[in-house]
Amino acid sequence: MTLQEASNFFKSLKNETNKKSEIKIYEKFLYIINALQSRELSNDEIKSIESELDNLNLESNIGNNKKYFNKVLKQFKEYLKEKHSLISAGYYTNIGISSGAAFGVVLGVVFGARFERSLGLALGISLGMLIGLFIGRRMDLQAKAAGTIL
């Protein structure tokens, strides 16, 4: 399936449904496909992406479109990340915030001995998320400068 065929396929699916959750998934696919079409990719890269679209079996008729296409979207994003080093906007920010929250719990337990335990946890989680946010934003800006964001 070529990129243009995939774009037409998701446009038709988007026009056929009136469920907002399905429309959002189709719009995410369309955004990625349009971003790929606007990039200057080599013929080998285009063929690789098109063969991956074929492997995803997009045209198979599944009863639960939302669940199926959400799963396929995750697989496609993972493929683009691994094979072509392309990530979505905010990728590192999301990872930074979640990692910061996890490390913040540890900080909260350590510093919770000085303060009231719940206050220490709250401060640790918020401080960890804030640090993760700054690190993630910086990495997203570096990825944008490198041109690896869709």
C-alpha cells in the first residue's frame, strides 16, 4: 500500500464514521502519513514504509475499528521510531514526566522522613515531574533541530 493509498483509505474511514474516538485515531494516521509524504525520503525508505503498511493489514475488516487501529497505530509508530528514528512531537517530554514522577516517589520517601510523609511524597513527585519536564523538553528541542520529529 502506497502512502497515497493509505491516506485515501484513512480519509474514507474518517468520512464513514461519526464516532469521535475513531476519528481521532484516523486523524493521527493521516497526520503521520502526511508528514511522511512531505519529508524528503529516499526510495528505499519509502519502499520500506510502504511494505510495513502492507504488513499491518490495514484493509482487513475488523469489528472493533477503534481497538484494532489503535493497536496498529502503536505498531506503526514503533516501526518508524526503530527503523527510521522518527518520533512524534512530545515523545521525550512524556517519557521525562513519567520517569520524573517515578523517581520523585523515591525522593519523596527519602525526604519524607524530614517532613510529614505525605508532604514529602507530594514534593518529591512534583519536583521529579518538573525536572523530567525540563529534560524531556530539551530533548524534544534537540530532536526537532535534528529533524527526527514527524
